[in-house]
Amino acid sequence: MLKWSEFSIHTSEEAVEPVCHILHEAGASGVVIEDPSDLVKDWGDRFGEIYQLSPDDYPEDGVMIKAYFPVNSFLTDTIDGIKESVNGLLQYDIDLGQNKVHLIEVDETEWATAWKKYYKPIRISHSLTIKPTWEEYEASDNEMIIELDPGMAFGTGTHPTTVLCIQALEKYLTSPAAVIDVGTGSGVLSIAAAKLGAKEVLALDLDYVAVKSAKENIDRNEVTSLVRVEQNDLLEGISGEYDLVIANILAEVIMTFVQDAAAVLKQNGTFITSGIIKRKKDDVKKSLEQGGFIIKEVIEMEDWVALVATKA
């Protein structure tokens, strides 16, 4: 039986998304996020609840992220590379929490099913529910399902920044709209946009693994005719006129392509940004305003912020 190594890192909530991205880039076959706030999470308007979660599975403070790698001759180099990349997040002023790592060997059968207990269907907006592929779930009237496989996806779609983005999409996407999703990851925002009435969606991600995951999830949700996925560095080389641009990535990265977002948006087009920790909210607001945007709404959930802006 194939042996796997469980790499765990005790970090902060702020570092969850960038650390998960590093782990996926390193070839992780499945990631588990043990965040104690999930036990008491309030989605703002109480759209849904996570249930069947045991406090015994969670750290007392911070967030535990576990990733799984095959035990082979490259493992040591892989782990060293991950540690280096995680420590590199400090240059972006990201709090790494305890930043303690631990490595153990596990059997394939142990982790292949164990992490599924963390993911249940959850209503994250008025009309959208995210459902893991293996869960049985009957949609109610006026409820649309986004089906994701978190084992291969970049995120389960239930992180506060993703929830904020989807709620903003539901409010500001007027169909038929042309949408760009920058840093698509699992493709969850592109799928949401398609289900909410977008006429076309361009999903972009620099990471080829994300592109592959997004394509599989988009196909699973039967929106392939509306969503095109491409490997691309942010908005570099992208032209055309779009109604809405959405980006759920690091605050520092958002600030690097504000002008590019303005260039591809129609007059009065909407720019939805998230992935912003509260203490960096004013920096991103200032960057957007200097780039010719008018801030329309600031939405907050826990320590996270989403900004909705329009092209002046």
C-alpha cells in the first residue's frame, strides 16, 4: 500500500489561503483545514450551518492545516521548499501564527476518507449552497447548488473571503454580464457567476493545477458553455470590455493590478475584491480610489473584508 506523509502546520486564520496555495503548488493530494471558528461560525445572515463537527478535531487556537504527500525520494526537498515559501509570506506582512510544522506517516486509506467529515453542504447566500460531491442533498425552491470536490480543489468555498465574494456577486451581478474571475482557484466564483446569470465568464489562474481543478469543477457543475478557463498571470495581456471583475486574492496582489482591472471594465463596471485582512482594508481602498474607482460598499466578516467598487 502506498505510504503518505501528513504535513501539518499550525498557523493563523490570516495565513490559511496563501499557505493552502503553497501546499497545492507543492503537489499536495488533499488538504484539511482545522479552524476552531468553524464550530461557531455565523455567516452574517445565517444562511446555513455547518454541523456534525467535533471540537476534539480542532486546535484550541490558530488554525491547523494538514496536507498529504506521497513518501518518495523527493519528499525532503518538497517539505523544505514548503517551509521556505511559507516563511516568505512574512514579506507580505502576513501573520504566520505559531508556524510550527509536524510530519508523520499515514496509510492511504486513513486520510482518503477521514478529511471528508469536515465538509458538509452549506448555504452561503440567499440562493447558493455549496455541496461536497459525496454528500446527498436535496435543493429547495430557489436554491442553486455548487458542487465541489475539496480533495482536488483550491478551497472548499466556505472561507469567509469566498462567502463575501459570492454574496457580493449575488447583489451586484446583473445578467447578462461578462465577468472575469482573477485567481479562480477551484473555480467556485466563476461557477457562482454563471449560476447567477452571467452570459460569459473568463476564469484566470497562473497555477496549472488550479486551472485543471477549475475545469473539472466547472464541468461537474455543467457551466462549461459559459465559463472559459485560462492559465494567465493576473490580467496581463487581457483585453476587451467586461461588466464585472472579481478577485479573491492577497491584498498586496490586488493593489498591483488595479489599473489593469480598470482597463478591462466598461464605464460604471464593478470590481469586487476580497482576500483582504481588516488591517489592510484602507491600503486597498486607497489603491482603488487612486486607480479611478469609487468605493460602493465595504463588507466585513470576521477579520476579512470585501470591497465593491465601480469604475468612475
